[in-house]
Amino acid sequence: MRVAFILSEIGSGIRRNLSMVTSVILVTFISLTFVGAAGLFQLQINQMKGYWYDRVQVTVYLCVDNSFAASCAAGPVTDDQRAAIEAKLESEQFAPYVDTVTHETQEEALGHFRDQFANSPIVDSVTADQLPESFRVGLVDAEKYEVIDEAFSSEPGVDAVSDQRDFLETIFRYMNWASVVALAIAGIMTFCAILLIATTIRLSAFSRRRETGIMRLVGASKAVIQLPFILEGVIAAVIGAVLASATLWGASRFLIDGWLVNTFPQTAFISSQQVLLLVPALILLGALLAGLSSLLTLRRYVKV
């Protein structure tokens, strides 16, 4: 009988405050969508870091005619210097740090340059002798870039040592900022959702103050009186959380799996299956926010 009574009270409260309950659903949906988006950004950043850092290469550029480094004062790299650099990279001393070594000639560098800048007006004005040949060094541990930099940056015949991590860190920094912005918006919207839930519960309690008074007189427990109000907020918030979860899954399924993966096959993207890991957290967060805000509101405005 108590379960039936509580369910009837919940249904009655939702019908009386349908517009407010709908507002709670929408605000919770928007706020938790931003929370989930921030979480997805972080998952994507972590996955890309793991993927790209394993593929980070150090590039040892060799001297050409137009090099200005102190180690290039004698002119372009000689055959002996090139052989010495390659032998040093492949030596036992650097075996714990160096995984692969690939030599790129000036002609190969020109081919890569033309591929990258095919639509640029300068592509035809660049010749092979203007581009440095290089050694592409794959690392055992991308964190050990400094070892190669310190050992080869002043080596005769070496113009510069470049690490792709600097470029990647810039990208990840912007992605982290996007995650922070999404989280800030989510925080604002969550605060709005808490206020709206509290207002909805307060109005619902006010509209049923007569029934509440009768229940107190007949000896109904505090839990029986307050539970319908709390569950109204929780149900509305859970519906909003489910909608947010469905939106995030749909975005990952059709935007990431359906488009980005095919457009950028060399990039590691999160999958829609990983998004499902956020669903329980979003639903639990929505239920907790609604339950706590409802309980605090009832303690203040509904005397039992």
C-alpha cells in the first residue's frame, strides 16, 4: 500500500508541475551533456597521447649550404660526418633509447615537401639542395628525447635536432582548454539545474501542503511524506541524464566512428563503446544532484 501510495503521489506531483519537471529534464540534459563532453575530451586527449607519443620521432637535420648553426661552420655535411652520425645513432651506447633510424635524402625531403605544400605558390621555387637531409629516429621511450638532443645537437654536420612532442603538446594544450571550458559551462548549467530542481520541489510541496498536513496528523513517517518529492526530482534528473548519454553516444557513433575515423585514419579516436563507460556516471551524478537538492529543500520548506 505504501509503494502504491508513493507512486500515486509521484504521478500526481509530476502532472501538477509538468512544465517545471520538463524544465528540470532539459536543464539536466544540457548540463550533463557538457559534463560528458568534458569527460570525452579527456578520454580523447589521453588516447591520442598514448597513440602519438609511441610514434614520436626525433629528427636530426644535417647541415646544408644555408645552415647557420655553429656545428655547420665548415659547410654542408660530409660523407664521413654522415657516416659517423649514423654509426653513433646505431651504437650500443644509444640502443636503450633508439628504436629505429631512417635516413632521408634531400630528394626525398623535397618529395615530402611537395606533398605537404602541393597547393602553395612556393612549392615550385624550392629545390632539393635547399632542404636538409636528415635521420628520422624512432625512440624506445618518447620521454627520453633530451638524451638524443644533448648528444647530437653539437655534433659536427648536425644543423638541428627537432622533436615532434612540442607540436603535439600545443595541440593537447588547446584540447585541454576546450575540456576546461566545457566543464565550466557544465558547472554553470549544473548549478542552474540544482536551483530549478529545488524550485520545482518547493512548488510541488506548496501545492500539496494540505495533503502533507493530513499525513502528519495521521502519523505518517517522515520518509513516506518526503520520498515522493525526492523521487520526482530524481526521476526528472535521470531522464535528463539518459538523454545526455544518448546524445553523447549518438555524436560519437555518427561523428567520430562514422566520419572522423574515415577522414583521419592516422589518428586514434575514442569509440562509441568507450562512451558507454560514462553513462552510469552521468546517471548517478544526475540522481545524486536531484536527490540532495530535493532533500535540502524539503528540510527547509516541509516541516515534518
